Amino acid sequence: MSESNIKNIFQNGNWYHTFEYQNIITKGTFDYREIIKTLGIPSLKNLDVLDVGCSDGFFSKYFIEKLNASSVTGVDINKYDGDIAFEVLKSYEKNFKDKYEEHNDFLSLRDDYYSLGLKDSNKFNFVKKVFDIKGMKFENGSIYDLIPFGQYDFVFCGSLFEHLRDPITAFEQLLFATKNFCIVDISNTFRSYRIGNKPYLEYTNSGGNFFKYSDNSVIQIMKNVGFKDVKVLSSYKIKIEKYGYKIPHTVFVGYK
Ligand SMILES: C[S@@+](CC[C@H](N)C(=O)[O-])C[C@H]1O[C@@H](n2cnc3c(N)ncnc32)[C@H](O)[C@@H]1O
């Protein structure tokens, strides 16, 4: 593996999360390096983990390196072929296709990926390779069909529900994949006490983002699909690095 190829991808690639490699800090959309410690995710010692919507593997890496998970299987719908990696309404498809093509750094960094033995710009596989993380495995797939991947002690799903048109099926699939407990982190949530504690969802009408969730809506859905002892684990705000403003998140936990 050549250092200059690795550095080029960290320096000039498109990154969702902020990663540090030697003296390079990637220009990620979100910098979770400190915030991740405040989410309330417990020790994962000796646990097998499923990370649904794993993206570049920032959380998966943390689960193994800092929380001592035995293994993490990351599932993502992204095939890293330049196509849109979100469900979008037909009427918005063209906008999202253009946006996604801009995001694919494979065209400009192809030689660097090839030199590392990587056949596409899948950052999860890149991170696993460069940081030499044993026990991290990528699977292409969707939250709507987790059955092929089996069951895991702990299931995590971060910042994916806001992009789903069918959250109820998705929560049910998370339940099927969970042996012990499941943590779901959702952005742009709002507090239910402001609306008389009703379990409301707000339809956001933007093609690739479908709903804003009240805390109680998530709790109700999780309970109704069969999770037990569902509660809010934590809440936080994180800055979108590109725009400079912060968005709220709520982190939920449910047990099998
Ligand atoms: C906003 S990113 C969140 C990344 C990371 N989990 C986090 O918490 O920061 C959402 C990820 O979910 C993936 N995704 C979108 N729809 C999906 C689906 N139906 N099933 C699995 N992954 C999906 C996207 O490709 C993307 O990598």
C-alpha cells in the first residue's frame, strides 16, 4: 500500500465523516470525533454488531476500536457505482442523480483506489484496510430486508430514518436483526411535549427526506413493532460542517 495513494484519498476524497489520518483531517460533512462519546452507547465487549446504513464505517470503527465489539457487519444500500444511494421520489430523481455524481470521487481517484486493491470508492472498505481493522465487514443491502444478514447482539442505525419512506417496516427489520438491544439515532427530531405529547410525524416533502419524527412517534413505533423498554438514550446537536448550522438528533434504545 502506497502512503501517497492513501493520503490522496483522505485529502481529496469526498467524505461523510471527519476522519484523522496522520496529519490529515478529512473534509467530512459531520465531525463526530467528540460527539460520538456522548451518545450513551455502552461497552460492546464480546458483542457482534450490525451497523445499518454504515456509510464510511466511522461508527463501525469506533465500535471495534473504542467499545471493544468483537465484530461489526456494516450494511449499506450504496453500491458505489455512482447511482443514488437513497430512496428518492421519481419526481426528484434527476436532481439527486446529479448530486450523487458530484459526490463520487472514484473518477478522480480511481488510480489511488486501484493501487490499494480496491475496485470502487467504498470508504468502509478503504477505512478497514488503511486502519487494518479486523472484524469489520461490509455487506451491500437494505434496511428493508435484513433477514439475509442474520441476527446480532447489538444493532445500530444512525441518521437513516429521516431518509426512509417506510419507517415501520424498517423498525420491524431492525427488531428481527436484534438479539439483545438496538440503538437508533435520528436527526431533525422534535420534542413531543411541544405538541401535547402526541406521536406526530411531520412530512418534509423533499424527495430524499421523508419525515421529521417527534420523540414519541419513534418510541411508539419501536414499542409497537415489539421492542421492549424503549426510551430516549440521549440527544445532541451537530454542526453541518459545510453550512455551519447545527441540527438536533435524538438517540433511542430498545431491547428484545
Ligand atoms: C446519512 S448516512 C448516515 C451514516 C452513519 N450511519 C451515521 O450515523 O452518521 C445514511 C446512510 O444510509 C445509507 N442508506 C440509505 N438508504 C438505505 C437503505 N434503505 N438501507 C440501508 N442503507 C441505506 C446511505 O447510503 C448512507 O450511507
